[in-house]
Amino acid sequence: KGNPLGLRSSWAAWPKGSMDSYSARGNSIFCTFVTVLGTCAALNHLSTYLPLPQFDVRPTADIGIGKVHDLTLNTYLNMDQSVLSFNMTHDLSTEFHWNMNQLFMYVVASYNDTSNKRNEVTIWDKIIRSPEEANFKKKGILIEYPLRDNGRELRSREVRLHLRYRTMPIVGVMYEKEVAASDFQTPGEYFRDGMQAQLEEAVKKQKRKAKELGLEDWQMR
């Protein structure tokens, strides 16, 4: 009786409980979650290429020199150093859509014909987190980082200011874009108008206020 040929059913040969273990179920759920998440992320990125009005990016901006406040010799670093202010306006609100997280904006000063073949110095930056912040206009913006030349060749130089920003999407490729530029010439002699001291005092006040509020310095900008 039973199985006269002594054969075992195929299901009986399978290790009991191997497909019903918690690890197998967890692995199946995790793989499904990752697959769905990756698919949604890819579709989210690809959707930004659709010919829709909200993806028609048209940034506008302008930048110009306000005033060169000083040009001195930094004896500690043995470098020429300059502090300046600039005027800037921009409207980058069209960059924001459902896949855009934030924009990283920065101003670069570039000049040539020195001991270095190429000179580029970032003198100001800002993080833009909303369309409201992307619409901005102001004059007399002081730089955050001094313009320095390690060859002491900053006097009487043709300098170009570049207004650039980098897109930082939720998912996808980050692009660098330049939206404005302007030229100016540095003075031929060292001088100081006292703005550097005011700048240092303003930075100290900002740090103290950030510390009181429990924030980082960049969150106060």
C-alpha cells in the first residue's frame, strides 16, 4: 500500500520551509522595493524632458562690478589680495519643477597673462532652495572670500566676473551653467578704504548670530 514503487513526490524532496523563511520573504520584499524605487526615480528624471511649459528653462541674470574696496599684500600668505563688491540680479525660477531640489550659485573671478596659465577664484556662493529665492536683485554685495593671487600679480589685471550655478535635482544629472559675466580692471597700486574691517566685523556678527540660533553659517545667508 501507499507507494509500491518507493517513489517520493517532488514536493517531498524539497527542503521544508526553505521558501517560507523570514529571510526569503524579506529578501523578496526588499528586491521588489528597490526595483520599484529605481523605476520611479528613472521615470521622474525622464519626465523632465517632456515638452511641457514647466520644463521650459529660461534663466536671466546680470552681474557687474560695484567697487574695488582694497588691494593689499597679504604678508602672511605672501599674496596679493583684494576685497570688492558687485551688483547682481537673477531670475532662475524656471529651473524649479518637481524634480529640482536646489541650485548652487557662485561667482568666479578669472584672469590670465600671469605666471599661472589660468586663474579662477570663487569669491561668493549661495544655495537657492525655492523659486522665491531664485528671483533676486541687489547692489553692493560684498564678496565672501577674498580675491587672492599667489604670484603677487593682481595689480592692473583685466578680471572677468562669471555668475554660474549648478543644478542639483532629486534624481538625475547635475549641470553647470553660466548666465552672466562682466569685466573690470584692478587698480595699479596697493590701497585700502576700510571696507575689509567692516567685512570682518560683519562676518563675526553673522557667526555669533548663527551660534545663538543653533545654525550653520551658510544657513544665515
